[in-house]
Amino acid sequence: MADFDRTPRNQVKRLPQRGQYDAETIYQILDASLICHVAFVQGEQPFIIPTLHVRDGDTLLLHGATTSRMMQHIGEGHPVTIAVTLVDGIVMARSVFNHSMNYRSAVLFGRGEPVIDPQEKLHALARFTERLLPGRWDDARKPNDQELKATSVVRILIESASAKVRNGPPGDDAEDLALPVWAGVVPIRQVFGEPVNAPDLRDGADVPGYLRDFLAARV
Amino acid sequence: MADFDRTPRNQVKRLPQRGQYDAETIYQILDASLICHVAFVQGEQPFIIPTLHVRDGDTLLLHGATTSRMMQHIGEGHPVTIAVTLVDGIVMARSVFNHSMNYRSAVLFGRGEPVIDPQEKLHALARFTERLLPGRWDDARKPNDQELKATSVVRILIESASAKVRNGPPGDDAEDLALPVWAGVVPIRQVFGEPVNAPDLRDGADVPGYLRDFLAARV
């Protein structure tokens, strides 16, 4: 996979040594997060909306209600900026100044185009469903025509992107190392809990094997 | 605490029944998340940057390097939009269409003003540090004059805000309830791990009691 060109738009300005521009790093961050934040502009006012995303090769898919303001606006091709952030830990230094976070973040700049073809849309919805839980698409009831019409999908063509990553221990100033203060990292991670049955679950509809496998793989 | 007025800017348009406008709900969401996403506009281009935040009464504080583009832009009073999103679970319905997420999200619209007074700035930095870990400010080495100058703080005056919350089981269509498909919620939560000592930790600088207390309270 290639690198994204560094331009004034995607260049990591603060702490540039944390900037990364290779598609592999950026895509790994995109794929590791369930949600993204989408920013767009209407009448000089910035808006942000959190939503699910799924990567499809070198593009990003978003979906929502056909009536959604965000989906309509993005489908019209206005500039859109998408951020994905994974928080990995609190970095505690001897000095307040050197406190930080460990994180992996990616920012994409692009424009959307609507996915109109029903087969392509169905394929996109399958990707969203499988992103949530591999095996789910073949098990759940698939969208009917009415539901398909009520759902809108846009494909974001990524024009530019960058990642910013910090990991590892605190970086204290040499003169602070002798201070009698604990320093280190408190790791943070997202965990999945035990599935909670729907209260109206019919008899025999037990937690499926593909969900058990998914949870077992994440422990 | 009061409610925010509903205006075209902050009104939850999709699934309006999930919209909430009371400051108590919105502030609880702000306070429950370590990071927010800040959107702003430069030359019609939206930007998003993830950052730490801390609420100070009816305002929100952000901090960063004095040289940071975002801090300078916000300090100049341009419109800024801030989103905080907490992901609480994957909602698995019998139908693909009714799959969803459980989440708590808040969006704030406002403008920033720089915090210039050194005492006020120091007070703000204490709030950031205590937000990360209560007890840390009194233990770590406090900022010196040079570090204080290198750090910029802005106060966001919240003009408008709303929250959007989904919780509870899937909402399947009545005709899908008899399908032989498991339905329910897979809870998601953020957990803190065992502290990792800095490799150059001096003898005797053990994990402090206030960190042990913090971790014990979050299990």
C-alpha cells in the first residue's frame, strides 16, 4: 500500500514525529474502531456526527437514513473530514507538563458520492453488518425493498489522510528522573461484555456460535 | 441545571426521540469521556482534532501547545463544534435493518476565548491533571514558568448543545419476533489495566495509593 502525499491539509503539525502517512497504518486504525466522527460545514458552521464506518479498499463507507441531513450533504460531494481515535492509555510523567495519552488517531479528508445501485448498496450493508459481527449477515433477516430504500449509503473517496500515534512510556526531562514520583502508563482498552438477551427472545434462539467465537477472540 | 434551547443548530433531527437538551445529561456525558473531537473550519475546509477536555461549570476547557494551530484558531473566537461519544454496546436485532448501537453522545456549539491570566491558567491545568487522575496534581512536579508559557488554554463558551442517547434492547418489528434468530445487546465498556512502570523509574517510586484507589473504583 502506498503513502499519502504530505500537504498542508493532512500534515501533522504538532509533534510531527508522531505523524504517519502510510495507508497501512491509517487503514489499521480505521479498521480497529467501530465508530468515526464526521465533520462537515453548512453555512460556515462546523457540524460533527458520530457514526459507524466500514472501509472498502481505498474508500470508506457510511450509511444512514435516506432522510438524514448528513447523508444528503455528504452525498452532494461537499468536503468532509473524518476522524477515528483509539485511546490506549494515560501517560503519567514525573512532571505535569509531560503528562500525555497513548493513542492511535487517523484523519481523512475526502468527498462522498452516493451508492445508488441496489446490489452495490446491499453489498455495502453486508459489509457494515459483518463489521459489527462476522457471521451476522447470513443469520439475520436481510433488508427488504422498503428498508433498502430507507437506507442511504455514501462512499467517501479519500483525497488525503494522516495518522498520529503515541505509544510507550512517559518522556520526562532528564532533571526530573530523580524526583520521588511514580511514572508510567495506565493502559486503557475497550472490552465486550457477556451478551444480554432481548427480553422478548423466543425459546431456542440462543447466543450463536459466531458471537461466542467473536467474544472469545477478543479476550 | 437548565435546558438548552432547541434551535435548528442543536436539534436532533434523526430519531428525535433520542434527543436530550438538559444540561445535566449533556454534562454527565462530557464528564464521562476522557477525550472529545473538536471541529473547526478554515477556508471552507472542515478539520477535526481529538483532544482532552475538562468541564469547568458551564464552560469547557481545552489545552495545547501555544504554537498549536487549533488552539490559536479557537482562541480567535471562530465557531467550534465539539463532540463526545461513548459507545455502550452493539444492538443485534433479528433484522439487519434494526441493528444499532447503544451510545451516549453530546455535541456542543460555541466559541473560545483564551485563558491568559497565569493563575487562571494554572488552575485550568490543575483541573486537566486531576481529571486524568485525582491526586496527581499534588504529587507531580508542577509547571514552571517556561512550561506555562508553552501551554495555551482556551475556554469554550457553550452557546448551544444537545445529547443523543440510545440504550436498551433491540427494537424489532413485530413480524420478526418469531424468527429463529438470537437478538440482544453485546455490552462494550472501557477498562483500565494494571499500571506499567516507566522503565527508568527510580527505586521506591511505587504506584501511588491515589492511583490504586482510582483503579479499584472503576472495576
